[in-house]
Amino acid sequence: MTNHEKCRSKQQRAKVNRMEEMVQNTIDNARDAEFALEHADSKQQADQIKVKNEHRKESVKAAKQEIQDERERF
């Protein structure tokens, strides 16, 4: 493996690590939002939380697929 290939592999691993951290943060935010949902002041606020959490779920799913794709590259 050349120096360039080693550097690229290291960069890909770092990217995967950052993506995994992002996924975990998003999951944590969704969990926190579920708690906030129980204490929402209005139906409108509860609906906004639900919509955001649906977007978070979609983002997590897409990011996990991207992580898997990146892992296959190195």
C-alpha cells in the first residue's frame, strides 16, 4: 500500500467516525425530543416535534447506508 493509499484510507476511516458520531447525536436528539413531546405546551409544538423526529429517522437511515458504503470502500 502506497503512502497515498494509506492516507486516503485513514481519511475514509475518519470520515466514517465523524458520520457515526453524527448518527449518534441525531439519535440522542430524537430521544430528547420524545421527552419534550411528552411535555409539549401545545398540539402545534407536539406536531413540530413529531415532524422533526421523522426527518431525523430518515437522516439516520440514510447516514447508516452511507457509512456502510464508505466502509466497503476501504
